[in-house]
Amino acid sequence: MNLTIDVGNTLIKLGVFDSGKLKLKKTCIKKDFLHTLNEISEAFPAIQKCIISSVANLSEHQLLKLQHQFDALILNHQTKVPFINKYETPQTLGIDRIALVSAAAKEYAGKNVLVIDAGTCITYDFLNSKNEYLGGAISPGISLRYKALHTFTEKLPLLETNNPNLYIGNNTTTSIHSGVVNGVLYEIDGYISMYRKNYDNLTVILTGGDVHFLRDSIKNDIFANSNFLLEGLNHILEYNKH
């Protein structure tokens, strides 16, 4: 059994995998990490190996405790991955993007795949049918767009994410919702359409924190998978066992 750990800026996501299947998914804040780790290890004593996508936000004590409990692989740019990395500056490629592309390489071998991760930022990552990662794009996510409108103007309010249900806003609030949400949807659909013009039989995966909010509003055919990053981490861990 494997344990996958995705350390974000505010939340830590943990997944337990058995024979490639996700058996448990937990999310916790940083201060509850060791408590959550102990709960998982007691519930799944067969776990031997784990992989961590980022240690930047873990304390030295937390990291040492983790490494004491499990045979831990810390994912970095030197880690062996199941795809050919054609990115011009591989050392600057986000660890989360490496995990997502690894999931695409394992789950959709021999296909053109576009992975869209809608979180704090929206990332687009493209793996071609030759298993070559070519790169993609990064843009502000939904919450960042709301915050930017409030932070960098004098009078626009900070709003919570909400589906506008219309494209013509008839007041400031509905205008902001329309601009932010419809702007993101048009961007995503535009990228998908552009890739589809250039690459045959394109498979599109939507993941990330905003996947459930966006998936039913995107016009193009997509596969929504909120666990894609954890699955990618597990694939990397398995790949490095050989």
C-alpha cells in the first residue's frame, strides 16, 4: 500500500492507494498533519512507502516524523517520471504539474492529453501521443481574479464565487460574477478548441479545487477527476520502485 501526500499552501491532501486504487482521501490543515498521519497509519498498517509532492510548507519536525514512519520519496525535478520532459526549464516546472502529467502518461498512454488544473492558478499541461510533455499555460484562478478586482481597484467589492447565470451583469455584483466566471469558462473552452484544432483525438482532463463548480458549464467534452494529482503521485511512486 502507498501513501500520497500533496502539500499545498493552506491544505494538505493525503491519499491511500492499494494496487493502484484510491482507498482513502483525507484533507487537513498543516497543524493537524501529524495527527492525520497517525490516524491513517493506524487504519492502514500495511502502508510502507509514501511520496510527498512538496515539503516547503512542512516543518522539519513534521518531515522527520514522516520519514521515520515511512519509506518516503520526496518528489523533485530529478525524480524519475513516466514521460519525456521537453519543458525548456524543467527545474522551474511546478511539482504539481509534474504529478498531473505523470497521471496523464499512465492513464492515457499513446494519446494527446490536455490536463487543466483549476485551483489558485489555472494550469494547462499538454502531453502528446509520443509521451512528450511540451508545456502549457498558467493563468489566475477564479479566487485570484475576484481578489485582484478588489485589491487593485478602489471601490470594487470582494465577492465569493457564484455562478452568474447570465452574461450581461445589470449591477456591479453581477457584472463581476459574469466577468470572472464567464471569463474563466471562455478561456478554458478557447484553449480546448485551440488544442483540438492542432491535435487529433484530444483527451481533456479537468481537475483541481474548482472542478465541481466548472465542469457542468464547460461546453467541450471533458473528463472531470478531482483525484488526478494524487493518482499521478502514486504512479510516480510505483514507477520509482523499479
